[in-house]
Amino acid sequence: MDTWEDNTTNWGMVAIPTTWINKIEKNQKTLHGGNGYSALTTIEVDASFVLDIGATDQTFFVSGGGGNYLKYITTLGRQPGNTIHLIKKTVLSKIYHNSGSIPENTLPILSGYSGEYNENWEVNRLVTLVLGTAGWHYDFQ
């Protein structure tokens, strides 16, 4: 049995059978397990430099063709403050910041530099991004 605090009662901690937790949808079960995954999803940057991250997972392997750069990340199903982690797996060349002409349902990756700026993204390097109102704010690890 797991216990969860229930603010709708005066009882404090209420026991909830584990079988109930197993019926909660995938992303909530993942959060309950500490955001762990049995395997990370690999996603690819498309020819228009967009990375479609979907609406649920938080950590991804990223790949793409040799000429594909990462400029934009989708925002559909995401809210400001959402965090994602990307780990480069293949020949994807660079990350571009402050790119213009933003495709629909995406935002650019922001940096402290003025104008468009790019930097190399090495294989197995982790980048953490947080969605703001004007774009994705990043921090390389």
C-alpha cells in the first residue's frame, strides 16, 4: 500500500491500494516512479530543424540527419515551466539559438547572444531546456 495525503478530509494520510496506482495513466505512473523510464524514446530533428517532443515524456535521445540542426522545439501540450532533457545520439550537428521564422506550435531555443548563434552539440551530451513564454531556455551539462 502507498499512502497519499488527502486534503479533502481531516484524516491526513489515506492508504491507496497499489492496484489503483497501476490504473493511472502512463505519465502519472512515470512521475510516481521518479520520472524513470524502461527505455528512452529516440526522436529525430526533421528537415525544417524542428524537434517534435510530443506532450508527455520528459527525457529523450535525439538524432537527425547530418545536415539537420536543432532550431525549434514543439510546444503542443506543454506549459511554461515544463522541463525537458535531450541527449544527443548521432550526427546531428549543432544547436541554433534565436532563430527567426518560427514554425507553428514551436518556439526557438534562446541564448544570451544577440542574433542567431550556434554551437556544437557533442554525442552523449545532455542539454536541459525549460519552456518560457518566448522560447526554450537551455543549459548544457
